[in-house]
Amino acid sequence: MFIIMNILMIQFNLRTAVFNSVLFDFDHPNYRLVQIASLAFTIVFGALCAYLGWLLSGRKNRNKGQWAVLCFLLNIWGLIFLIFLPPLEKAGPRHPT
């Protein structure tokens, strides 16, 4: 994924646009605002992924708390992994044979 992004940046000459943006210009008046917005987006997106992971893990009969934390940390990759996992069977009483 990183290699593809790097090739696209070189192909379309985006490297200069990214490194000359406000993200790396410490003297820009909106530098602090951009930092706060970027951090807020990261936290909100992680919380959204955690909530979706919590909902989806309930449908798949998996531990909701663990999957919420995993989806918060892994973001979209945790959700994709959870989507492709098969549902667990609910543990019921076992009869000795």
C-alpha cells in the first residue's frame, strides 16, 4: 500500500504539494488548528471504527470489548478482518456422550 502511494505521489508530482502544505509549515498561522483537526479526525475515526467493531462482533458472537479495542487500534483493517471471520456458535449445554 505504501509503495503504491509513493508511486502515485511521484507520478502525479504530489510530493512537493504534500511537503509544502500547511502540515509542515510551522510558521503558518493555522498550523495549530490543522494539528488539532488532524488529531480530532484520527480519534473520531478510531471511535467510529470501534463502535462498528463492537456492533459487528455482537452479530458474530465474539467478545465485544476486545474487538472494539482492536478496531480502534487497527481502524478499517480490524473491521475488514472481522467482516471475513465466520460467526462463532453460541456455547450451550453439552451432553456427555
